Amino acid sequence: MPSVLDQKFKVTFVIPVTCRNEVERYLEKNVGGRTYYLHTKTGGKHWAIERNQYGNTVKVSLDDESLASFIMLKFV
């Protein structure tokens, strides 16, 4: 069985760290529940949020391109 850390997503983009909690709550509620929580990365079956420890941004990875556009417009 493959690891959740080996997931490949269609879209990856960067958002400010100040939006992380709000985006994470939105993804948990509307895309799918959180299946893992690590100190640098959280995610579900169709999404992941990875913290950048050296900057004030986070990487959001999704399987749906239209949802990625919506999140960038709504939260950034």
C-alpha cells in the first residue's frame, strides 16, 4: 500500500501562511476529511497543505483545477 506522502496531485500553488487555517477548514468541510496530520504536512485523499519552514507561505496541492482557482480567488 502506498504512503500518503507519495500522493501526486494535479495542481500545486502557494498561499500566505495567514490563510492556512481558513483554507484547511474549507478543504476538510467541502473536499474531504483530514486523513493525516504531520508536523509539516496535513491532508486528505484529494488535498494536502505543506508548511514552508523558512518562509511565510504554504503549498496547497489539489486534484481539482477549478477548485484551486476558486481557493486562490477566495482566500488570497
